[in-house]
Amino acid sequence: MSWRKIPMKFPGTCIVCNEKIEVNEIGLWAKGLGVKHEKCAQINELQCIVCRGPAGCSKCEFQDVCDIQKVSQLCICKKCSEEKNSFVSYQKSLKKNFPLLNLNS
């Protein structure tokens, strides 16, 4: 999914930092994901393997010790991890996106 640079017609909330994006401010928008500040786009963010949204790296409890360039890119966001049967959802996403892993249920 690609992010589009747009002037905001309505106020919004950045999905990375949770701060307001004002009308006429330039934001980056992706259908189904939301908007974020241009400055927040420069922050490395993993994608949730289940919902494909941001994994929430800026709010992660392991942020201080995580090296995004070296860790597994198969992360899960807090919202998806707290859902019922989150591990099953994680496994299904892995099977769908990486069939060569041949995960057994």
C-alpha cells in the first residue's frame, strides 16, 4: 500500500504519534490505514502481519532494546495481539503470506 501526500481537508489524528493533523497541513494518507505526519513517516515502523496496519513501534514496550533493522519483520500490533485467538490469526496470516514456511496447526 502506498502513502499519498495530501493537504488535509479535515482535521485528523496521526496513526504514529496520536497527535492532531490540522486542516491544510500536509499529511500522508493510505486507504484503510489513516493519516500520519510527514515527519512521522520517517520513523521506521513495522507492519502488523495480521491487519497490515502499523505495528505500533513507537509505543512498543521493547522500543528501547529493539533494532528494527535486525528483528523479525513478522510483528503483530497490540490491538491484534489482544483479540481472542490472536495466535491463530497470526498463524493464518503467516500461512497466507509465506506458504513455504509450512506451519502445522
